Amino acid sequence: MQLYRVMALFPRRVIDRCLNESRTFASEQKLRDWVRRLNTVSDDYVATEWELVLLNAFAKCGRVQHEPSTHVTPLDLLFESVDGSLAFAADIATISDQEMHRRNPVDSFQEQLCKRIARSTIKSGRFSFTIEEEQPVAARGTGRRRHLLLPRANQLSTHVFNADFDSFMERVRAQPHLMHDYAIKQAGPAIRISIQYAPGIGRSVFGYYGAYTATTVKNKNPLFNALKRKADQLRRSGYQGLRGIIICDGGAQILSQMPKWATYTPNEVIRDFFRQNRSIEFVITIALNRRCFGSGNDQTFEYNPQLFVRSSAPAWTQDLGCVLADVMSCLPEPSRTPENATNSLKWNRSTRMTAPYIGGWELKGNQIKISSRELLDLLAGRLDQKRFCENHTSSQASIFTVFRNQGKMIQNVRVERQEDRDDDWIVFQFSNGDPATSDFRVPEAPDSPGD
């Protein structure tokens, strides 16, 4: 059962509440800037969400100033604990693998391949692709980053999906019962891609390629780059007290990858950063881990915060650890992964959902719960009735059809508000039976006085 769908990392109702609460520490100009950014699809949209919700969480645990005018360059966070025992300045950064995705446009390649297969008359078979990478494969200590041998996204039509690809698809259409291969191998630009078709029932597409987001260079990766940039800003601010950097997960593999011999861990990257930057005393990383349950369609997310300090046991470490624990308990529940949030925004081309809404439903006894937004789209004519019925089907029949055929009538309707979600439940309560829509029945004998 899925109650709601979202476009970004956090529900819009949560973001709106954070905007209202942030008036206690943010200027009118900053509020307008946040609103402008939250109403615009951009690469830093998830970063804006992180900044807003994180500042609000800190504000619930102490005194917060955001970009105070008393410093040369703006500070994201000037914090003082309730008892005054801890004070520090910190900048907030959200890191992702977007730049590596741009250099290795697998998603664009796969999207174009799937579109061309969908437009063809080929109804069955298995398409698989393999993208090779530079050899030898980059690993920690080599000083090189992994790189796939495929062209830039704007060159795919020229080098891959050209007349030769059309000939390959024509061979598949003519002889779908045979295997077919298509390969691109050239030196300039360096490309080594192969696509294979195999006959079979149903149609599928899958691929093989190297983990190009792996951290193989200690001081050239999204985490180190963000730390260095923020350290420079904090130095220029003129703040003389305890300084730190908070790193949020915007879709960066380094924050969630399992330790491997060929890659550097966040701890190794941060230790090297501390060695090169003496002005920063602590780094906090906040990763998002996804947990699936049931059939795998339902999922939740949990935060994985880590605190890294320069020296072994400074006096303020315990206090900062306690503040961090309190802040994490105040953060709202994420709705999806940062990667999915970014991709959905770009696909939708709006920060608000523009496509017809498909929500969740629940059936229990004589009660049906359905998505309020989905019902509104149905009544507004934006959602096709057939699709609505298909989304509310149990045992091959619409749940509403089942109740109607049983002669049951709607007895009560109410709205079940979900404050931290971007959708509400519409709850329909049905009668056990109604003579207006069912056969007459022999009246039951009244209870005797002695019963």
C-alpha cells in the first residue's frame, strides 16, 4: 500500500512547514531566495531541501543564526546549545555523483535505446548491452578515475544510434527467432559498446558496465571537493571559534558504498582532508539508506549520520555528538532517494506533479481508503476512469464494483488528513446491505423480551 507520491526528497507540506518555522532565524531575503529555488527545477534542488530541513532541525535543538551579517562571508549555520556549553560555525554541502553521470552518460544511452526499441514493432526478445571502460581499470592508488568508453550524450545519435543501428534493428525485425549483434568500437572518440538481441518471451532490456562512481582518487571526488570548497569559505568568514562542515547525501555513492580494496572510504578521504586543512575541526556526514520490505515496492529510508573529528578526543566531542543525535531525531522522514528525486523533477519539468496522480488504496471490511489526490484528478477529468479502476482492483474486479454488486451503499465519507504527507486518505464506509440496491429479504424475528 502506497499512500502518496512525491516529486522531491521531502513532502511539500513538510518543506512548507519548515519555511514558515525558519522565520525565526532567516531573513526575508533568504526566505524569498529559498522559495524561488524550491519553485524551480535545478541541479541543486535537493541541496536546497537539505539546507532548509537541516537548519530547522538545529533550530529545535539550540540557538541558530543563518548567514549572519557579522561575518565577511556568509555562514550557513552559527549554532549555540541551549546551555551555552557548545558553540560552532558550520557550512552545509550536499554532494552527488551528477558530474560523473554527465561524464559517463549511461542513463541517456539506455533511455535512447529503450525508446527506439519501444517504437519498433519488435514485441518480444531480450536486448542486452555492454559498455567497456578504460584499461587497466582504475583503482585506489592509480591516480585515475574510472571512465566508460561511450560518447557524450549529445553524440549518441552520431556514433551509436545511426544507420548501422537501424540496420541491426531491421535484422531483428526480419528474423526475431535468431540472435543478432551490434558493436561500436572506435578510437576517436574512444567507444566500445556492444548490443545483443536474443529471442525469448516478453521484451526486456538490461546492461553491464563498470562502477564509474567508485572513489579511486582520494582528493578528487565529490566528498573531498565539497570539503575543500567549504573550508575555504569558512576561513574567509573570519569566524574564530569551532568550525565544521556538514555533508548531506544528494546521491553520492561514497556515502553508502561498502568498503572495497579498490576504493577509498569516507573516513580515508576525510582524514586526508584534515591533514591538508588545519582550520576545520569536525565533519558530519548524513547518508540515506533505503530499506525495502514486503514485495519490495514498499520502502522506507533511514539516516546514517557519522561524526569525524580532527583530534582523538577533544572536550566538545561528546556535546556535539549529543546535539547531532537530537538533530537527527528532529529531521523529517525522507520520501525517496536523492537520485530518484532529481530524476523525477527533471522528467516532470516542474516541482509540482503535473501528470495524473496515481495513489494508494486499502480495503478492510466494509471500508475503502483511497488517495484524495487521485480522486480529485478523477473528478476533474485529468485521470481516465479506466485507469482509476485498474488501480483499485482486487481479484480481477474494481473494489467499488465488488461493493456495488453486493448491494452495498456508501454510508459515510471522511477525510483522513496526513500532515507529513503530500496526500490524504478519503475513507468510504459502506453499509452491510441496502434495499435501494439489493434484493428484499425476509425480516428477522425480533428478539424476545427474555433474551
